[in-house]
Amino acid sequence: MEEKNENLQPYDDAPGKSLMMRQLADDDKPREKALINGIDTLTDAELLAILLGTGIQGKSVLDFSREVLRDNGGSLARLSRRTIPELIRSYKGMGPAKATLLVAAMNFGLRCQKAFEVKDPQMASSHDVYNYMHPKLALVNYEEFWVLHLSRANRVMHAERVARGGISATVVDARLIAKSAIDHISSAIILVHNHPSGNLKPSMQDDAITRKIVDVARICDIVVQDHIIIGQSGYYSYRDSGKL
């Protein structure tokens, strides 16, 4: 005889024409499927359905989850960048509780990923910098400018956010960066900032601030090894491109 799980509560779905959770076979319901086959067997929509918990008027929670994913181009990365107010405004059935839970889950996953980072990682290439910094900038909808302070072995002694700004620009003080490098006794530094738009091409402002920081750092006998621009799905390296 099949054992019934008394602790498993049914999905609370609003009535409508779409197939409700209670009408699905157990191995097709996200929570039951996760218990039977493992959480890694769930689709993105099924995972999202578990987080949202309930459907909306006329749609099951699974249909609602599919709609949210479609609206974000099927991209979890794009969905993860949505803020709580944006989600509430975009979806009539997405109240503060659902929106907060969803954003919290996305950020919790990012923090779990950060927990696996190697302490004092070595920056041997632009790709190393990208892998190290992308998790820190992946969910940011505005520009941030960071400096990686390196030891003689090119290991990160300190990662410092020196400025944050708007969607398309941020203000950076080259003198403060040089002072910070001196304070941390850095052998070299790497500059990193993000382009929320996804466009990896450096702007005229990017080129100007890079030259300025390089010039000021040189006076202090500090080498700027690279300037990395991080987008949603890639990066640009000044050094790899021969501009540094």
C-alpha cells in the first residue's frame, strides 16, 4: 500500500480553466516530484511554482510560473534582476509576500554560490576575474565600480566597492583608489565595473577614468593590471584588447 504523506499540503490554486494541481498525477506535481525523484529533476517553472506556492485567479501556480518565465524571456538571470516593486507592478497576482519570497530565494542562491568561493583566489587571467566578480554583480541593476587589491602572487587580498551609480554611469575618484591601494599595501590592482545594459563596449568615460587611474597609480608605483567590464553574459578586458 502506498504511504500517504500527511505533512504535504495541497496547492492552493484559484479556480479557472487551466489544469489545477490537484488534477495532476503525483509525479507531475512539483513538490511531489521533488520528493520522489529529487529536486534537481524539476524544471525552472516547477521550482518557481514551489516558491510562489499559490496560483492566481484563473491560473494554477504552475501556469502562473510559466507566464512569469515567458515574460522574462525564459531567463532566470533576467528574472533574478527584478526588484520587489517591479514584480508587484508587473503581475496582478504577485503581492508583496510572493515578490519578497522570490527575490529572497534568488539572493539566497547567490549567497550559497559565494560560500563556495576560494579564499584569496589567484587572478591569473581576465577569465579568473570574471568568474570571481560575476556573482557579485550578476543581480545588480545599476553600475558598481570595484577594485581588487592583489598581493605579489596576484592573490586577492581585498575586494572593495569604491562607487555605485545609476543605470549607465558611476562617479569614480582616481585619487581615492590610489590611496586605498596604498592603505592595503597592494602590489597591483584590477579595476572592475558592470554594464547593466549588457553592452560590453567601453564608453568614452570608461576609457577616460581608466587612463586617469593608471596615471595616478603609476605615481604611487602601483600597477593597474586590467580593467574588466562585466555584462550579463560576458566581459571585456582592457588588457586582452591591448588597451592597457
